[in-house]
Amino acid sequence: MAGIQEVETSPTLEEISSVTNETGWCKSWCRWKPTSMDHLVNSESKMLQFVKTTLEKKQVILPSGQKLWTLIANKKISNKTPIVMVHGFAGGVGLWCMNLDALSKYRPLYAFDLLGFGRSSRPKFGSDPDEVEKMFVQSIEDWRQAQDLNKMILLGHSFGGYLVSSYALKYPDRVKSLVLVDPWGFPKLEPDGERARRVPLWIRALVRILSPFNPLGVVRAAGPWGPGLIKRFRADFKTRYPEVTEQDENTVFEYIYHCNAGSPSGESGFKQMNQDLGYAYKPMLSRIGGLRKDVPVTFVYGARSWMDVNSGHETQNLLPDNHVEVYSVKGAGHHVYADRPELFHEIIDTVCDALD
């Protein structure tokens, strides 16, 4: 079991509710849902119980007063650039549980819950996609300053990949290498393109019907049946975390549920940054060409993922003076880091070892 240092507790459910200005009706609704901050803390602990590396766990307080829940491993290693891991939409630090030991073996490792997700603060995001993106990116920079990190190997999965790309465009001095794991938000919207044609008509209709609502609203609306919905529709997670599910097959589903059953803060922000059929409002392929020449980029795609590996190859063309590598991991889906962890670690170690 991991040696874990609890430096500071995360915000309570009541604190989260006060930040998001929930009405009394909403608070009653939350009580009907089988979730609380204690539930999230306990499910995260169960996810991390097999991590052997000693983890420092703390809330990092930002100048805005918001907090980002953070895990730190091997902080005392001073001759290696730290790797900073940023999860995707609807995720949290617990989903890195199979990667923390391997990737922190020879260098410091940091992972945090994005603003509005997991055990981090859940502020109210506005409706302007540009302002929402700026708020996410600024929280990452404020977090870096609070941790006194000079340079980072910045690794982001899915939505996290989009955000760290945006961060690297604004703060290239702080990024020694950019690692994008099955990143969301790169392709440009092409309603009649091949990707759109692959989406069944009924799904397109459903997306339009549900577009006024937050993506995971149905999970919260289901109340006591919410955890069961997660287990039914994301049964694939059971095979991704064998050590965790061998002891309790519900642990992963409970963690994902409790990460997302609270106030939909980051989820609302993510929704504002989307347009039709899950495309980004500001596609990264329209912007990544502005990345500074000395920032290397590595794409790690799952060969079975719905994300388009061609975005990685297009980035190679857009950044002819940068070192850009594109990997497609056979047998892996969107969650490459959990589907093929050993191969994933080998790729990330290769990237890191080339730097220092």
C-alpha cells in the first residue's frame, strides 16, 4: 500500500456548493444523489492503494483562492525535469494509478485534478469559450508558480491534451516537452467530412437533442441509479484496472461516478468549448502552428481510439522545425495509459530520457 501524506484536506461538499451558488433546491437534489466529498476521497484512496511510491497529497491554493488537488512523487530528485500529468474530461488523478510508480521512478512527478473536476475547486465558468479556456490555462500557470516549477514535461490526455497544448502556446518558456495522449479538440469541424459520416444518424440526432444540457447530466439526474449507469455503459474500465477491480470490481466505477456526480463545474466549462459532434470551438490544428520551434511534441494515440491519428501527422506538417513524433499503440483505445501501460511507459520514458 502507498505511503501517503495527507497535507491538507480537500474542500467539503458544502464549500463546493457555496462556490457555485447552488440553490436550496439543488442542495436537496445533491442529497438525493448518493455522493459526497467523503465518498470521492474514499474511492480515490481505493484507486491509489496499489501505488507503491510515497505520494504527497495536498491542495495547492491559487491566487484566485481556488484549489487544485495535487499528487507529488519523488519531489527530491533535483537533476531531472518533472513530468506533470493532466487528466481528461470526467477524469481525475486516480485514473493514473497504474502509471505513477513507473513514471516517477527516475524523476519527480506531479498530477492534479483540473479546475472544476475531481477534488479541485468547482468555480462557475462563463459562457464565452475563449474566457473559459483562459481560465483553465491560467489555473495551470498559477499552479506551476505555486509549485515553483521552472520547466515541465507536460503530459495531457484527451481534454487535458487540448489544455496543455493551449498552455504551451502561451507559456512556451515553461514547457520542455509536450506529450499529447489521444488528445481531444485538434480536428477542424467538417460536417460532411469522413469523421462526421462515421457517426450514425441517430447519434447525431441525440447529440442535438441533448446539446442544451451538460454531458453527464443524465448521470446526476439518475440519482441512486447513477453508479449503475456508469458501470453499465463504461464496463470497459473493469478490464483496464485489473489490480483494482480484482479486490473490488466497483472501485473504478465508484471513482468515476463520484468525480462527476457533484456540481458540474469543469463539465460546464468543457461544454462551452465544444461545438457540433464534439469538435472544439477553437480547433487546435488551427493554432498549433504557432508553437515555438524549440518545444518538442509527442502524440500517443490508441490504434483503436475514435481520435484521429491524422491530427498528429498534420501537426508534423504544421511544425516542420519542431521535433514531432506520432505513436499509434496497437491494442489500445482512448485510454492508452491504462489499456497498454507497459508500452505507454516505454514511450514516455523514451521521450523523457532524450531530454535529461
